[in-house]
Amino acid sequence: MAKRLIVIGGVAAGTSAASRARRVDPSLEIVLFEKGEYISYGACDEPYLMGGVIDKPERLLVRSPEEFRKKQNIDICLRHEVVRIIPEEKTVLVKNLNTAQTERFSYDALIIATGAKPRPLDVPGADARNFFQLKFYEQALSLYRFLNERNPKRAVSYGAGFIALEMAEAFHLRGIENTIINRSNRVGGRLEPEIEKEVKAILEEKGVRCQPETTIKEFVKDSSGMITRVVTDRGDFETDMVLCSIGVVPEVELAKSAGVKLGRTGAIAVNERMETSIPGIYAAGDCCETYNRVSGEPTYTPLGDIANKQGWVAGENAAGGNIIYPGALGSWSFKCFEMEVGATGLLASDAKRLGYDVFTNVIEHRSRTHAQPGSKKIIVKLVADKKTHKLLGAQLAGREGAALRINAVAVALYNQMTVDELANVDFAYAPPFSPVIDPILIAARDAVKSI
Ligand code: FAD
């Protein structure tokens, strides 16, 4: 009898795992259970759907269940929630959400790819019809419909992470006045202060109102159940809708109740083969921890590319292969209006905490040669170790060519290069793409001189 692989969760990690497993073992029976109505979609594009850059929601759907069935012989069961894992019996209990019936399935290998869920907000009024969180495709659909049908004029966002910033641009494109209320005075998440300053500047320039160090106490609803006023510890804000963007938490209850060990971040602990503490059970994506190659520590880094890569490794190994996930660098990027931000490696504050003798420098240069019309300012911040000159991290911000440039630094970081070595790398040059010496090389040269 064919061996059976069961995958729980059908977005980035789950579908990547199932696809990889199929490649490795064509004879494997693969069943994927997804409790939602959709699989294989690009959540990262949701803000661009809201802003009208992407013209219809269906464009976010990458592959249909039928395609998985026909092309890869992967059985996709939508609206099927795995309610229990019984490792001793190698079985799962699955509830069909259409019929409410529960069935038992045995497995030879199991991959948990249950992802993350929006961090809940315990504030009166958060059950309103115009209170939104943006994570699952279903949530994106309901926000999209509301924006089109209700045509709101004002939106309050709670939280100032990169998704709130991407949505600030989307609101702007729709002519919606946006106020970002935030408990801290930081925007954009894990940014160096010099990079964050650029992001704050563009928000101000575009008329996005930021209300830092403010906590929401209540959402006041009208008789139709819609929020009309947001009550905070620093006054009230009239609004037509609320977007709550206060982060995500790993979806680990199912794993935890089966006895799967969680790491200190609260996500599922995995080894480099993406194996959990229970033999035969793997985990991948936003539900599990990510090993950070630079710090050597497990981190919680819920990002789409990482989920995909971890899914690939889990799928390969669950199907009988033997590969490792080498860890992440903490590379990420986002765009807020014209401002591009790219980051990789450690923040200076992380490096200090880890005991490095930290060197940092910040340089300002241009995206292209001075003669090129429209070339833009680029800020580069490098973090390095004073003793070894080893590169530890970098962040870039600019209105052109900043986000993708970070990948060159990521390659250097992956290979544990020093700033001296980075300064000598032969970057390509042509005026439409960069100045004669690229801003990254300028920053590395500056570091070599001043370290
Ligand atoms: P998820 O996408 O959370 O999927 C998990 C699935 O498991 C869900 O569909 C859930 O219904 C299902 N599930 C859970 N429990 C069960 C159960 N018991 N039974 C059956 N099914 C279950 N990342 C980037 O790298 N770059 C970006 O620019 C970026 N932008 C983003 C923008 C937005 C608006 C959002 C929301 C996310 C963004 N991300 C980005 C993050 C990225 O989308 C996630 O890291 C990625 O979706 C994680 O995939 P996953 O498969 O691990 O988990």
C-alpha cells in the first residue's frame, strides 16, 4: 500500500511542501487539509489589491485545488479542519466543516503548516462590521468588498508595521484619509532609526496622520453596528472603518495539544530538517521558528519566502529525502509610497545584545549617476563587528533602487564576508542603474576606513 503524507494548511508552506513531496516520491498518497475556502494565494499582494494596483481578487490565487489534483495528484480537502493529532496512533481527526462530521485518517508522515493568525485585539467594539484584519484571503475579500461598496472616506489603522504602511499607500490611492494609531513611537517594525526617519518623512509628505504612543480603548458603534469613533487614551478619532494591523501569532494550538514541543518564541521548535520533537511530524512556515544564521538563534520570522523554503525542505524530507534548511538572514523589504526599504541581518541593537563590539555607519548616495535625470537619494546603514570586520547587517532606504540592492548585501552576509571583502566586490555599473561606485560599496569602503 502507498505511504500517506498528510499536510495541514494550504497557503505558502503547505502547498510548497506537498508539491515538493510529490516530486520526490511519485507513489506517495498526499492529502492536504485546509480549513478555509482557499489555498495557494499570495497574501503579500493583498495591500496592492486594496489600492487597485491589482485589478481583481482572483489574481491573488496562484493554483486551484483542481490543478493540484490533475497536475500533481495531490488531494486537496477544503473546509476540512484537523482538530486533533494522535501521534501514538499516527492518525489525525478531521472535521468536515460542511457536514460537521469528523473522520480519522492515518498518516506515515505529517507536515504541520498551520501558519499564523492575526493577533487578537481585546477592545470593546472590535466585533463591528467595519473592523478589519488583513491576513487570510477571506479577510481580504471582505475588506475589498467594503472598500468598493461603502466607499469610506476615513480609515483608522491600529499598528504601524509594514502591512499598515503598505495599506497607507492603498488608502491614499483610493482617496481615503488615513490615521495610523500606534502604541509605540516606531513605524515599520525592525528598522534602524536612520531608515525609519525616511519612512516617517514620506508618511508626513503624503498626509498620513501618525498618532504615536496611543492606545485604543474602545470602538464606538452606531445603531447599524458600524464603528464611527475610536476612543483612545489621547482623544477620539472619527472614522468610517478600522484596520487592525497589530501583528500575527503562530497557530500552534493543534501541535501543542499533540505534545509537539514549542520553542522559546512560542512557535513550533524544529531542527534543520524541519522535524518537530515528534518523529514523523514536520512543521514549516509561520507556525514554526526560523533559525537565524547571523545570530545563531531561533527567531519567529513569519515571512512568505521563508514559509515557502521551509515547506520545500519539510516536503522533501517527509517524502524520504534528506536536505536541510540552512536558516534565514532576516532579509525583508517593503514599499511605502515611493519609499523602498530593504533590510538584512542584525540590527545594531541585536548585535550589541549578542555581545559584538558593534560598528555602524550611515552613508547617503544616489541611485544612479548625478547626470541621470530623476536619480534619487539612497541611505545605507551597515552593521559590522569591529574586531573581525565581519558584516552583521544592513538596511537601505530610498525612492529608487533600494529594496533589491539589499540582496547583494544578503549574499555577502550569507557567505560571512567582511566589510573589506564587500568593498572589493565587482558590482556591475551603467548610469541608468547605479553610480560608478554603488552606494553599497561606498558604505563598505567608508566602513573599512572608519572601523
Ligand atoms: P498561512 O498563510 O498562515 O497559512 C496557514 C493555513 O493553514 C491557513 O490557510 C489556515 O486556514 C490553515 N490552517 C490552520 N490551522 C488549520 C487546521 N487545524 N486544519 C486545517 N487548516 C488549518 N511575507 C513576505 O515575505 N513578504 C511580504 O511582502 C509579505 N507581505 C504580506 C502582506 C500581508 C497583507 C500579509 C497578510 C502577509 C504578508 N507576508 C509577507 C507574510 C506571508 O504572507 C506569510 O508569511 C505566509 O502566508 C505564511 O504562509 P504559511 O503557509 O506558513 O501560513
